[in-house]
Amino acid sequence: MLPTEEQLAEIAKKEEYLSEKTKLVAQRKALLEELEFAENDMEEGLIQEKRDALATHIKALASRLRQIEEWETLA
């Protein structure tokens, strides 16, 4: 089965997704360092919320990349 036009468009964006994922992982790691220096629970909570949001986005990108790799094997 050949990939659809939409799937081919997603395959073309693979490098963009990889780059974005790498950037987000670096941001999440940087927030971990900020978390160590948080001065109070409120600041710690805000940083953790940002880290959680980034984790969710990273997981979505990873899932999309796995799907793209699967489509690439069909192409």
C-alpha cells in the first residue's frame, strides 16, 4: 500500500519534527536545572507545569515520528 498525499507530506516534515523534539528536550532539561534553584513551592510548581507540558508535547512528537517511520517503510 502506497502512502497517501497527507502521509507523504508528514514524511517530508520528519526533519522538522526531529529538530523540534530535540529543542523541546533541551528546554525541558534546562527547566530541571531551574527547578533545583526554585525559591519556593509556587515557583517550583510553575516550573513543573512547564516541564509537564513540554513532556506531553515531546511524547506527541515521538509518536508522530514513529508513525512517519512506519509510513517510510511502506513508501
